[in-house]
Amino acid sequence: TKKSCFIVSLGAIFYFYEYYLRIAPSVMKQEWFGAFHLNATRFGTLSAYYYYAYVPMQLIVGLIIDKFKMRHILTFAILCCVIGSLLIAITNLYSVASIGRLLQGVGSAFAFVSALKLAATWLPAEKFGFFSCSCAALGFMGAAIGEITLSQAVTTIGWRQATLCFTAFGAILTVVVWFSLNNNNNNNNNISQSLK
């Protein structure tokens, strides 16, 4: 149905969005050097804070998604990315920017698995493989497009304004997810039913 396609597209869009956050330091390197008074080591550490949160979260994300409602999980995850981006955009402090990168990593850790969970819940089982591959491709497309569009945005309006723009996009996505999903959305698991 159209509603099913819309719901699973929200997960795919979040996965696309988190790739923007992931590649942002490589695009904004020189700007971050000046804003946060970095050297090469501190820049590498600041960029890596994303993965300090992202990698350990992969060990528990699946358990969390199986236990709690997707409405709450996705809202929380996107909100972490939004708050993290906002902190980076408005601060000149290395410590605050580091917290922002950590929050981005925490939120982004949910993106791909959440998209798969939505697909498993809302799509027929025979469409799951196609969606999984399409979603993965969309994420890498986000990285490729992000390099170009972020570079142009940074050149045109500055890195802080560019960061605020995709912070605003994430905030809009958060609201859409909250009102589009309800607490009964994941009661009908098509893949589980197909295996019975």
C-alpha cells in the first residue's frame, strides 16, 4: 500500500541522512580546523568520536529494536543526530563538538537496522531482499551526493549554516516519523507470518 511504502521510505531516508553526518568532517575539514583550533591528531579524534559511539552500539541496537516500539526508537535516534548536529553548529568548543559527534554516532547506529525492521514489518516478505539492497545503495548514494552537495553548501553559505540546514532537515524528519508511526505499527510482521 501507499502507507507501507511511505513508512519504509522514512527508514531509508534516515539511512541516507546519517551518511551525510558520517562524511561531514571530510568536507568541512579546513573549517573545523579553524573553528575548533585543531591539529591533525585532534581532528582525527573529533571525527572518530562518531565511531566510538557507532561501533559499540551495533552490539545492542538489534536487541533494542526487537524490544521497543519503532516510533520511539526512530524518534530517539533521529533526535540524537539532530541534537548532535546542532551542538557542532553552534559551538567553538572542542569538548562540545565531541559530544555532538558522539550523539550523531549513537543515533546513526539505528539507521540501517531500523530501515530493515520497518521493511520486515510493512512489506511483503518477497520484497525484503530488494528493499535491503536498495536501502544499502541509497546510503552509499548519500555519501557520494553528500560530498558534492555539502562542499557546495559550505562554499556558498558557510559550514555552520550548512550544518544547521541538515539539522533542520533532521528535525522535520523527526516530527514526520513521530506522527507517521503509532504504537501498533509493528504488530504485523510479514516475514514472521510467511515462515509459519
